[in-house]
Amino acid sequence: MTRTAASLLIVALLAGCSTLPRDGPSGRNVVQGASSPERAGDYALIDLDFALSERLKAAPPPSFSSLALASSDAPTDIIGIGDTLAVSVYEPGGGLFSGMGTTTATSGAQMLPPLVVGRTGAVPIPFAGEVNVQGLTPSQAAAAVRRALIGKVANPQVIVTIGANASNAVTVLGDVRNPGRQPLSSNLDRLLDVIAAAGGPSRSLYDIDVRIQRDDKVYTAPLSIVTTEFNENVRLQRGDQVNLVHKPRRFSSFGAFNAVARSELPSGPLTLSEALSGVGGLDSNLANARSVLIFRFERPEVAQALGIQQAPTSRGVPVVYRLNLNEAEGFFIASNFQMQPDDIIYAPRAGAAEMRKFFEFVQSMTRVVYDVSVTSTLNR
């Protein structure tokens, strides 16, 4: 039994060098997998210096899809089915409407009870019957009612207003405090108007995309852009669906840190030094401070400006930025390097930490052999 255990130990030690578990790849493995003049790797490995961090900060902001094409000039006071109208009729001679108990007379003007536009698109007008008002503006509806009353009322004057707007509305969904239908009016028909009427966004505006769906078209832009660019605060039209979609901006940290976490990006810029302190900093007993790595899918135009020749993927150009925090300059660079959404910070283990872990593994296997030997002796 002792010889069997010893054989298992030898096999385990021989395999240990290649199968010893890690939190992630070693710094050497990262270097070996990068592109070089001799071979094309899966990513570009770039050593960070202060000049490079300045060039990254100076890069133009990413371009976003625009809502400008969604702006509509369609009127927002068109009468539709379900609208409630307030109709006032002024008859100079008086008498015809004044005898109706359902009207209110004020200085010669008779106000009819609230009239709801029915499924046929018409409203009932006393002495005139059903008058079609669907698709008309209030002034056009007043003219239609007046024409229907001619011959029954001497020179009637009619005023029509929309009391409750049911058809000129948009639907606001997603990350707003009060989702639902929001009416449009001539001075409250812009995107930010209806979002504010719905209680405003329930999350940070930097983590929200706005989507406007109209018929079979969808328009999208970040809410932060809508609040800063006037032409993005577009006019809406009846029937639009506005959806505020939560799109969190996060970065992750792996490896030899005091805390491994997925963290939210704040509303403003976040530097690498702030990100490192937010996760507790490097583990001084394990981390290789000479090789702090930031994995990023860089925008193709930024990679081209930096002279990176790595082929882009559907998400961007895969780049690994490497920073040496064993040098004092590294901390100045870290305080100037700005984090981006979906960045991954990785700190590989130092060689001494890997060696210590290896010897702990050997010690644990040696203990197994010792226990087997003692058990075998006692059994004999």
C-alpha cells in the first residue's frame, strides 16, 4: 500500500506543474498568447505609459445612434376615439339650448355635457344628431358642429376643446417610476417631457438607453445624450412607444486582489487607480505588481490611432494593456487611465506565490503518503 501511495505521489507531482489550479493565466501565458511580429495572436499586448494614457483620454467619444430621424411634425391635437370633448355653443338669440337641463349657460354661451368620441368617431350634438369629428383638430370639429347646427340655431358660434386626451398619447415603459400612457399636447410633446411626466428614470441616466418604437422602426440613443443634445430631444407622435432600457456599465476584477468583484461604473469618469482601490487593491502576498492587466475590446478607430494592427472582432479590437505598479510612475499612469464599460482588470500571481502554492500541494500529498504508511504499519 505504501508503494502504491508513493507511486500516486510521483504521478501527481509530475502532473502538478501543468494542472495546478490558478485564479487565471500567468503573466507569462498572457505574453505568449499576444500577437507579435512573428505570429498572429488572439489579442494585442500594449505596455501602458503616461503618453499612451493621454492619447486614450484624448480619443473622441464613441458615436451613438441618433434619435433625430424619429422627430415628428405630426399634430398632437387630432381628435380620436375615446377623447372627451368640451363643446360650447353661443346662440345670439338664445332659447334653443337654454331650455335644456343638461347645459350650462354663461353669458349667452351654452356648454354641453362632456362628450366622448364613440367608436364611429362621432359625438351626439343636440338638435344636430351625430357629428363626425374623428381625425379633426378642435377648430375643424367646431366648424363641423356649426355646420350641423345651421338652420336649427341662428348664426351659432361653436368652440370645441379636448377635455381628456385619450388618443393623442404615447406609452412609456421600462425603467421609469410611473410607466403607462402619457398624453401629448402642443407644448408637451418632446421626449424628455413625457419621461418627466412618467416620474423620470428610476436609475442613473448614464445606465439607460432610450428606444422609440414607431410602426416597424426602432430608434435608440443613450438617455445621457438626450439630456445634453437638443436635437436628440425629439418631438413624439401619437402611438409611439418609449422604452427606457437598463444597460448597466460595469467592470470586473479577477486574480490576486483583496476582493474579486463586479463593480458599477459611476456617472462620471473612473480611473484605474480608483477602480483598484474600490476592490481593495492588490494582494501584497500574491499579486505580481509588475504586470497588472486590463482586458478591453477597444474601438477600431482608437486602436488604429494607437497603431495597433490586431484584427477587430464583432465587439472591437481585443487589447490587453499592461501596467507596472512596482514603479512609482505606474501610479501616475493608473490615475490617468480611464476605465470603460466591460473592462476586466486582472492581476496574475507572482512567481513566488505560485511556488509557495506548489509546495503546499507537495506537502498535502506527502501527508497523504505518511497517513497511508502509518495505517499500513498498524494493520500489520
